[in-house]
Amino acid sequence: KIFMNALKYLQSNEFLLDVDLGRLFANLEELNKISHSFLKTFFETVKEHVSKSDSPMDFSSILRKFFQGDLCQTHQIYCLNYTSAVFYLENLRQREDFGIYLKQWCEQNEQCKRLHLPELLVAPLHRLTRYPLLLNNIWKRSTDETEKGFIWSLKEKVEKSIRDLEGKVKWLDNFQKFRQLQEVIIWPQVWDRDKRFFVPECLKQSIRENNSSQNILSSANRLLLHEGRLTLAESTRLLDAYLFLFDDFLLITKIKRNKKKYGGSDTSLIPVCPPLTPELQSFIREGGFCTVLDQPIPLDRLILKNVDPIHVTVFSLRNAFLIQHENRYRQCIAVFLLQAQTETAKKTWMSQIEMAISNYTTQHETKKSTAFCFPAESSEI
């Protein structure tokens, strides 16, 4: 409340107006109201029982009201916002005016007990995980069998709510990451990527309208397994490359450091997403982006080869490996000679790619065998 009310007061006096209160504190006021109501009702029941020995301990109605109501749902909303709130806070703390607000307006208040805002923001998450322990302790001390059964079912419901929340957080992180990648990864038109392809100006718009390459990253089911910076060897130079290994294909991009993004927008204005690696976050803040070098390489068309150091000494390459892209007729249509910074990084990349290929092959073989054993029935039967 101290941090939130101080920020509200400062904004009412036209300070820190660009700070998003909702993004930082989410539904904290609603959560505080419901939690306080639960706490107050709970202790009133205890107090009444202590003062009147003949008064029954009617915990069931309290637990039913809150745990079958909005208590866990309100916690879930807060928890889903937590990761982005903490990351947003870290960005704001780099500003001098926001630092003054934190230290002089809030942290010096004795009610904060020397706690900083990140330590306070995480408290509702810890509280949610303690609710099953609370319910379990009440269940142990309950003597009525009907009441015990009801409390146990509530405990299971809360535990399921926490498990569901973990799944939602993972999905949300993945969704945010892919949405950010769509902004950072640039897909050049085919005539820009390869000068061999000539397209008259009058036909380019038609091709652009039918080009759905960027939508390849919009699938909520796709997973990013590994990523990082490597060096790509070309005939006359070395390129800074950034590779993205997904669960179904490998994408090779080259790093561009221009301030202006392909298409004219400024990548430095894009809010960086928490799930991205620190290396990519720093790169985006500098106004960088990744331009796709060639078409995505499906994992079932990817050939990985280790390169012996003796073979590449003449090029001053170290820790190198080779990636081949084959078409459906098993013809090699592209070759990429890549260099990692260290031997360990090279081994990590090779093992990650090999594992991804193995998992992809296993999944598709399982699907094929299932389809063979259980053919789909005709709708006319």
C-alpha cells in the first residue's frame, strides 16, 4: 500500500506519469480486499468461539464462501502478471526519478521493515501456496466426518488451481516469447534474399499478400528449445549469426545492428519480454534485429556433422560444425559452416540439435503407426 499509494500521489501531482500502475501492481487492490475479508471473517469466528464456549466453530461456511468464490481466481490473475511486473520494475529502477520514489518515498518508511518492492510483490505467490497447508491442518483437527470430506475436497481444489496456474504461466511465457520474436525476427522477401529471383514491381504486392512466413511463429504449440549466437563462415567473410532451434525446425538468422527495423519501425521501442534470454534482451535494446538468412530447416531434413579442427585451421575457425539442409528428394540444397565461441558451446549445440531431431522423429513415427493401426472411418459409413 505504501508503494502503491505513494505512486498514486506522485502521479496526481504530475510526476512519473509514464509509469503504468496496473502493469506494476496488477489487481493488487482487489486481492488485498478479498484476502483481508477472508482473514477478518476467519478470526471473528475464532474470537466468537473463544468468548462463547458453546459457540460452534463454523469454519465450513467461511471456507466455502472464499475458496469456492474469488480467492484463488484473484490470486491467479495476480500471479499471471507477476513475471512481467518484476521485469517491468527492473527496467524502471534504472531511472533516477523512479529510484528516488523507491528509496526516499517508500523504502525509508518504517512500516516497510527494510523490505524492497520485489520482496513485497512476491508475497501473494507465497500465500497461495500456503492455502493447502492451512486447509490440511484444519482437516486434521476436524472431528466431523462430513466436514472432513468437504475440507479435503477444498484442499484438492486449491492444489489443482495451483497446478493449473503453473501450466498457464508456462503457456503465457511461451506466448509472450513468440510474440516478441515475431517483432525481432525479420523475414525478407525472396527477391531481397536471393538476387537470382526477378519479380516485376507490379507482381510484388500480390506475392506479399500471400506471404505468411511470419505466421510460422504464431503457433501456441511450438516450443523454442535452444538459441544463441554463433559465427557463420561465408566464402570471403564471417557473419554474426543467431540461431533458433524449435521443436520442429531450425532457423538461422544474421544479426543486424541498424537502429531502424525492416519496414521502418524502431525496435528499441519494443517492450522486451521477460522470457527472452539476457543476450537477446540486450541486443534488442540496442536496436538490433535478426534477419532470416534462409528458409527454416525442418528437423527431418537436417543433417548435422562434426568438423575436425584440422580441416578448418586454414580458415582460422575453431569449434566448428556443419549443418546440411536436404529437400524431400534427399538432395543437399544448403550448407552452413558454424563456429561456436567455445568447445563446450559447440557440444551443447550439437547435443541439443541431435536430441531435437530424435524427439521429432519419435513423435512422427508414433503418429504414423497410430494412423496405420487405427484408420479414420469414412463419414459415409
